[in-house]
Amino acid sequence: MTEDLQTGMIRISDDVVSTIAGLAALETPGIAAMSGGISEGLAKRLSGKNVQKGVSVEVGQLEAAIDLRVIVKYGIPIQEVCRVLQDNVREAVENMTGLNVVEVNVKVEGVALKEDELEEVHQFRVK
């Protein structure tokens, strides 16, 4: 996002939007972890510097589109979790940046049986 003001320009980078979206996703009930994608081999629980993994954004001057790759917890309706996830991410990004989020696409790449079994599930999937 770029905004020209009388006092100067404000630019919000893609990385900032990715971080906001990643944090909002991880705070959503039912989301076990973000996924780094098939190319990385297995899903990883993310925090700190890695919060952008599993998040792709396209940021224009006034709008943003967000793609998320997630692992959901077993036993929770996936459709409901994803709708809440979309709402949480949209609200967080719009409130913090002023951008209009035109879409939040979610790809569910796995199901976690338990927190401690997350790595085992994905190691099995990759083989």
C-alpha cells in the first residue's frame, strides 16, 4: 500500500501484511499450524520470524489478496474453521493497514490429530 500525504508517503510492505495475516491465522481456534507447502516437505508450527510461512499476499495501493496454507485440528468442522479464519485475517489486515482485503483464499493441507503428533502426521504424508 502506498499513500501520498501532504507530509510524505506511507508504504506498507508485503512482509508486513504477511506477518499480520499469519499471526491472525495462528490465533484462530481450530488452526493447528501453518504449512510451508509441499515444496518444504512438511508442515511446521510457526512463530516469530517464521510467521510468514504459509502466507502469500498480493498488495496493491488500496487492496490486498491473501492466500493461506493451513493445518487444521482433527474433529473440528473444516468449513467452519476456514470461514472464521477468513474473517479473522480480513479483519486484522484491514484494521491494521487500512487496505481493502478483496479475498482470503485458504488451502487446507493437512489435519493434525494432536499437537505432539503434528510432525509425525506430516512426515508420514511426505514419504
